[in-house]
Amino acid sequence: MPVNKSELIDQVADKAGLSKADAGRALDAMIDAVTAALKRGDAVNLIGFGSFSVKARAARTGLNPRTKEPLQIPASNNPVFKAGKALKDAVN
């Protein structure tokens, strides 16, 4: 079963010995920092955990699944997470 944000905050608070409010603020601050770095086009590398980066996706032609008519899909930037070796080893 997936872990939702409140369950993750509970686990962080327990492991770090923080209150749930402090753990929630810390998690929100981390998410905000990673988001801001990606918006600037920077990569975020967390040694042992993984790296966050932005990949540019070119414009392309797709098909409307209902009408089968071609449509233009605009270019976009997509966030990407690549797991680090320690994380891969931990889950295998």
C-alpha cells in the first residue's frame, strides 16, 4: 500500500524525534526547495538516495483516442527522479 503524506510525516517525526508539526514543516520545506531548484533548471542530488532533474520533452503529434484525429502536443519540461545505488540496493 502506498504511504501518503501524513503517514510519511508520522514516520519522520518518530525516527527523528520531532513533533508531527515540525516534521510536517521540514517535509514541506524540502519539497519546496526541490521544486524551486527544478524550476530554476538545477538538478538536486541526494547521495545514496537519488537525483531529481528536469528533462525537456519536444513537441510531438499524437492521436485523439476518441476521434483518432491527429493533434499537436506542446513541448514541456518534466521532472525526473533517478534512484541512487544505495536506494536500489535497499529495496532489492
